[in-house]
Amino acid sequence: MLPAAPLRHGLLYDMLAKENDMVDLRNASVQRLARKFDVDETHAKTVAEVAEKLFEKVSVDIQFADGEQQAHTRKLRWAGILHEIGCMVSPIDAHIHGAYILEHTEPAGFSQSELHCLSLLILGHRAKLKRLRQIFLTVFL
């Protein structure tokens, strides 16, 4: 049986995080990972901003559930910031190593499914998206 107090605090934290990105522990985890793997901060922010703008443009006619579009935008931003974490291992296959790193690390605040989604986005950075389509359909729909 789980203690009620930590569960209650976790729920409160989750509700606050949905309302305010500054409170979201995952943002700090993404920044920490980016620093750890020596990501070019300026380039990463640019990639994240472009991804957000493209998503905004292509999702104009999509009917999202309450908060769903914001959640997708946040994941794209994180993937944009972390898309080069694999460069420290190998610049040539950075997307493969970056996906592997995210699959095998435990940054604070992320669920396994969120990490898997981020790793697929990073893998798709330079891989063939057709290859990832089936994975996305089976995992996320």
C-alpha cells in the first residue's frame, strides 16, 4: 500500500507542472542532460523553436483534447533540445546514440513511455521516418 502523503504531493506537483512550465521538473532534467552531453545550447534552442513553430502550423486543423497540444509541443521542445546528445559518442550516428542514451537513462520527472517517445523523436532526426511510423502507430495510438 502506498503512503497517501507522497501520492498527494505527486498529484499536486503534476497539476502545477501542467499549468506552469517553470515548475516542471522535466525541464530541469532536459537542461541537465543537455549540459552533461555538451549540447550547443544556441543551436538546440533554435531547433526546438523551429519544431514548435512547424508543429503549430501543421496542427491548425487538428482537434486536440484539453492540454494535448501543449503536451505534444513540450515533447517536441525537449526532443529539439536533446537531439544532439549522442554527438559525444559519435557525430556520425548521433541520432542512434542519442535515442539509446534516452532509453537507458532515468532523468527526473519522466515516465518510461515519455522517454521512449523522446528517443523515437531523436532517432527520427536523421533516420527514415517511414521506419518509425509503425512504431508510433502501435505505441501512441
